[in-house]
Amino acid sequence: MRILLLEDDQALADGLKQSLKNHNYACDQFDTIKAGMSAFEQESYDLVLLDLGLSDGDGLNFLQHVRKKSATPVMILTARDQIEDKIKGLDLGADDYMPKPFDVNELLARMRALLRRSVGESSNNITVQGLNINLQARTLSFENRDISLSRREFNLLEALATHQDKVMTRSQLEHSLYSWDDEIESNALEVHIHNLRKKLPVAIIKTVRGVGYMIKKSEEQ
């Protein structure tokens, strides 16, 4: 999952980026509305974490820009804790609102809830063709046998499993695995796909030639 973080308090931003990385999220951070808008136009994000008091304006302007183009979940993180501010942010299209200071574990839990909702899932558990995927614990099992995956392999499986019956392009999958700071080798995605397929006891990852990859909900489809 790839997160866009707009925060101009660099100490807070660095701490958040590290926490997100520790929980296997790719994160791009910017400190201005202008840079955030540019990144949002160029890349595909699963969720936006938005500070309101940015150096070049009010983060609500960024929120309005996003809502004209996308239903990407947006969570506001701000020192503005008045009820009027919360109502305004939510009415303009924010999906959640957390006043600073906040507990990182609560933030992560709220993020998981928003991400589940955005892909139509009601729980952290996904079952596909006998495979049991726990998104919170980041575990995979089949017939009561645990299957060990690397961080990138699990992220790849998560991206495909949360978009079942939809073709994910190479670009979309790379965006879910890497942030702007990461160096991406030309065949890195294919290597991860190959390694993941070798570990899965059922052949659930389908190649759509010339387009990308997908997981079908059932073998019959």
C-alpha cells in the first residue's frame, strides 16, 4: 500500500514515515500543497494523510482538489481540534479526522479501516481459493499451514488480493510496493511475482498478457 503524507513538521513527518515503513507501507512525504498536488497527479496512492497547516496554504484546498478527481481515502491530521474544524473537513470530503497529538497505533488502526472500506472489505481477513490472508497480522496460511513471505511478497499479494477480479497493471503494482525514494530494477516486479508464485500452493496469480496480473475470486471464473 502506498501512502501520500503532506506534513511540514519535518520531525513529525520523519517519525511517521519510519512508523509507516515499519508497518510495510510505502510513503511519499511532501511539505507543500503544490508538491502534494503534483505527486497526486503523477502517482497512484491508496490513502492520503493530510496536515491542514501547510507552509503554502490550507490543506483543505488540497482536499477539495482531490475530491474533484478521486475517491482516494483522506485522513486529516491536524492541531485544529475545534468541532467546527472537524465538521468542515469531513463535509469537504475527508474520510477521517485525527487531532494532534495522536497515538500512532490508533492512526494505523484507522488507516487499516479506511483501506478496507476503500476496497469493499469488512475485515482484515481475506480468503481466496483456500488461502487465508490476514492483513493486520500480515500472515498467510493454507490448510492450517503457515506460509512465510518476504515484506515485498506480502505487499504484492495484498495489492492483488484486495482487488480480486481486477487486472493490476505493472505500474499500479510497482506504485503499491515502492516509494519515490526506492530504486526499482527493471525486472524487480517479475522477480517478486515469480518468487510469490513458487510459495503459493495454489496457482491464483494470473498473467494478463500485455496488461498485468490479477487474482480471481474462484477457479471457475
